[in-house]
Amino acid sequence: MTAINRRLRGARGSRQGMWMLPLLIALAITLWLSLKTAQFLNGENLLNLVPQAMPLVITAVGQMFVVLLGGLDLSVGSIISFTTAVLALGGPSWVLIPAVFVLAALVGFSNGFIITRFNVHPIIATLSMQYILLGITRVLRPVSGGTVPDAVISAVAGSFLGIPMPVFWGVFTLLVAWKLLYGSRFGLHLFAIGGGVSSGVEDAAHNFGIADRRNIVLAYVICACFAALAGIFLAGRIVSGDPNVGLLFELDAITAVAIGGTQLSGGIGSLHGTVIGALVMALLANGMNLTNVSPFIQTTIKGTILLLVVALQSRKKMGL
Amino acid sequence: MAAALAHPVMRRLLRIPPAYYVFAVLLLVLWVARPNMLNLNIMGIFVRQIVPLGILVLGQLLVMRVRSIDLSGGGVILLINYTISSGVFPGASMAFFIVLALGIGLAVGLFNGLMVGVRRVSAVIVTLAVGIVLVGIVQYLSSGKPPGDVPGMFADIYNTKLGPAPTPVIFWVAVSAALSLFLSRTVFGRYVTSVGENVQAAHFSGVPVARTVVLAHTLAGLFAGIAALVQTASIAVGSVRVGLDLPILAVAATILGGVVFGRGEGGVWGPFFGVLSFALLFVVMTTFGVDEPGKLIAQGLIILLAAIFYGIRQRSS
């Protein structure tokens, strides 16, 4: 039993986190759904699953970078809404799309700068950023409307070589994240900084000569840019700007990251775990819609799952 | 800039929680722009509206002083509002509702406390998830439609006045004073301070860290229950949206009042003035015709500037 337990939690001292349990949960949900409803294995539903899951996968992967540092970004929901509002301002797509990324990077940079230079707690810094950005979004676009450039719409809805476009978005996200996390010095430093934070030695990485402030700022910029990417994807799906589309999205992203075995105190986690976590959330939503579960009780079920998953992970740090 | 910050006078001024400065500035703005609004009757009405937030803040400052956070208050307020207004307990007495509300608050607070203090789960995640679960339950039970009316007794008490001041305001001041005394005079108050200063040092000095955190969260749940009763009495009808933004505002007011994760220089009265500042802020913004987006931006900026104020001070000392 203990052997199985250890296997599920990953080997002792692993920095991948507990990702096998969520994988089992995902498989169990898939199995249950395919037995329970005929529609689930239907080709159309499976094709829908990818675009449904994609915004969450992209946002969660971005969120993972700051969570690995022991941080948290609560402003990603607002960045998504803001991105759709900017895209619907009207104008050529070769101006709007770079502009969206520049603005998102600026938001991420402000988050990181405030956190590292002014010693502000990540929750407070990103929470106030969430408010400010939500206000600006509502000024730009009080209610949903406007039209998104055609290039964005066809980049989401079309298909290339017979494969639907959302698949390419997913592959692109994973390749970029994989390179950043496992194929660069930045990724290694991320684990080093987060590992120090989670053991209560905030400046452990700093003392070993790692430029922690620069890497922390970079992680927040990356998180914001992934959120902008998810925003562009969503704008392409809903074809207009919507100030409320990203509402509470940060909660779903954090839930997905937590389900995927990434420890919220930092230092432990994995890319594949995060993707599995996001897929679990998407499968659940899809399954509950197919089985006609009330949308109100769906939030309760999501919250309960989050509670169960975080309660299973033990950590040293107490409090936040 | 560092030299100017290190000056003794500057350091003395920086020690005062920003809530007092914000309160003074807003009062001055109102005095210059709308002097006729500064009378006891009008102010009493504005302050009375903010009392639920004020009571929720008392719990928030308690958990923030032990380096935790409670974001489940919105769910607790919604659930209690629903149980009182939906008529699931027809003909129940006022005392029954009060006991029920306090019981719900205590139970949710105890659960949060056990998860955070004993199970050592991230407080943000636990309290957020508990809030989501409670909101989901209420929305499911009510199918998204507002439930019925609140028994008239609640509004009757809410609308009374003791002398010139409304009863809810007097109640808020009394509860704040009680908490202030509780924190300064009891052993538990000292435990809270030592856990906030340094968890490990507190543990090695024999402070029951886990018990202190659990108790702080349980008390925060109790305050959320009281806040729910006042909020329910103030709107006098059932609602499926009431109080959802209160936990975030409570965090903001607490930070403004000089209590930031683990540091409690602001005591109870700093956050008290933080809440009053928010009351005045809404009055000032409404009189100047600032709309909803502007209010959101102003709220965000105030939280941010207050937090930066602490960050700079910490580095200069």
C-alpha cells in the first residue's frame, strides 16, 4: 500500500509532484463517461473537447510558472477579458495581436516589479492588478460587442492539413512551455527559487548566485503572455470583445495547476501534470454538461475537487 | 530617497497606518467640495451601510495577523442570507436564526482552520474553494432566483437609533473594542502576535501554533456569521449575489489599516479606519460622479499603494 502511495505521489524528493493520481482520475472520468453516455465517444463531442479545453490549458500552463516560484497570479482572468476587449477595438490584426502581447507583458512586468522591488505579497499585487485591469476593460468595452479581426477567427475556427487549428495552438503552447521549463536555464532557476521559498529559506537561490528578481519578473511576464494567448483564442471563438469572459478564470487555472500536482508553496510541479489537471477540469465540465448536471452544482463539485486535491498534498509551510 | 525615508520624522510618520491618512484626505475633500454632507445624520447612514464589511474585517485582521487569509466570507454571508430569507424554517424565532447563523459561521471557520492549521493546506485555496462550494450550494438550492423576504424583526432592529448614532454602528464599535481588548489582554492575543512575528520562533518558544491558527480562523468564521446577520438585516430581502465582493474589500481595508500578513501594528483600530475610508471613498466617488469602472480602478490602486507603502518601509528599516 505504501509502495503504491509513494508511486502515486512520485518518488521521494521528486520535483514532478503528484501527477499520476490526476492521470488516474482523468482516465476514470473518461471511462465513466464513455459507459454512461453514448454522446461522449461521438466524434463531434471529442472534436469539441479540444477547443473547450484549450483556453484553460494555455492559462494553466502560464499560471504554473508563477506557482513554481511560490507565487500566484490572480490577474490572468482580467488579462483574458482585457485581451478580447483590445482585439475588438477594430484595426488590422498585424497591429492588434502584437499590441495585445506587449500590453500583457507590461502587466506581467508590473506584477513582477511590484512584487520583487516593493516587497508586496504576490496575492495583493496581482489582486489589485486584477481590479485595475477590470476597470480599464470596462471603460474600453462596457458590454460585450465589437468584432475581432478575421485572421484571429480563422486561426481558431479553421483547419490546416485536415487537422483543426486548436490542436496547433495546443502543440505550440506545449512546445514553448517545454522549452522554457525543461530546456533553459530559466526553468532550472525557477525550481531552485521555488524550492527555497517552499522550505522557508526565501533567499536560498539568491545566495547561490541566481538572479532571483529577474527570473521572478520573467515568470510573471510569461504567465501574462500565456493569458493573452488564451484571450486571443477565446476572442476567436466568441468573435467579439467581452469584459466578463475571463471572470473567475484565475480560479479555474489555479485549480487545474493544483490538481496537476504542482505544489502551491512552490518548487514542485510539472508541465505534464498541469496539462493533465486542465484536461481533468475540461472532461468534468464536458461530462457534467452531457449528463445534464445543473451548472450551479457544477461549481460546487469543482470546489470540492479542489479541496480534496489540496488536502491530499502535505507541505511544510503553514498559512498562505 | 532612502536617506529621506531614514529620517526620524519620516520614519515616525511611516509608522502610522495609511488608513488614517486616506481617511483625513477624503474627509478634507468632502469638506471642501460638499460641506453640507458632513453632518451626523447623513454620515450615520453612510457608515451604517458599511457595518457588515466592518465586522468581516475584524475576522480578516485576525487571520491575516497569523499569516493566513480568509476569502470564504462571501459564501458564508450568502448561505446565511439564504437560510433566513428562503423560508426553509417557517415561523422560526429571531433567536433561532441568530444561533443558526453563528453556528454556520463557526462550523465553516473551524473547517478552514483545521485545513490551514492542521492539514497545512494553502489558506488562499482552501477558503476560496469553501467560498465557491457555499455559493454553488446556494445557487443550486435557489436555482439562481432570489429567495423571499427576511423576517421584519431584523429590519426593525437595524433601523433603530441609540441617541444620534444608528444601532448597527454602535454595535460595530462595541465589537471592535471587545476584540481590541481581547487581543491586548489575553494570552491568545500574545500568541497571535508571536505567530505573526515568526512561526518557527513561536513554535520553539512553546506557542501552540496550530491551535492559534485554528482558533483565529474559527473566530473569523464567527465574525462572518455576525456580518451575515447585519447584512441580511440591512437589505431586508433574500439575494443570490449579496456580499460576494466583501471578502476582497475586507482584505483591502485590513491592509489599508496597517495589518499585513504577520504584521499587526495597525491593531484593531487601523483596519477600523480602513473600513471608514472605504465608506468615505464611495461617498466621494459617488458625489463626483465616478462610475463603476472608475471605482474598480480606484480600489485596485488604493490596495496597491497601501501595500507598496509597507514594502518601502520594510526595506528602509
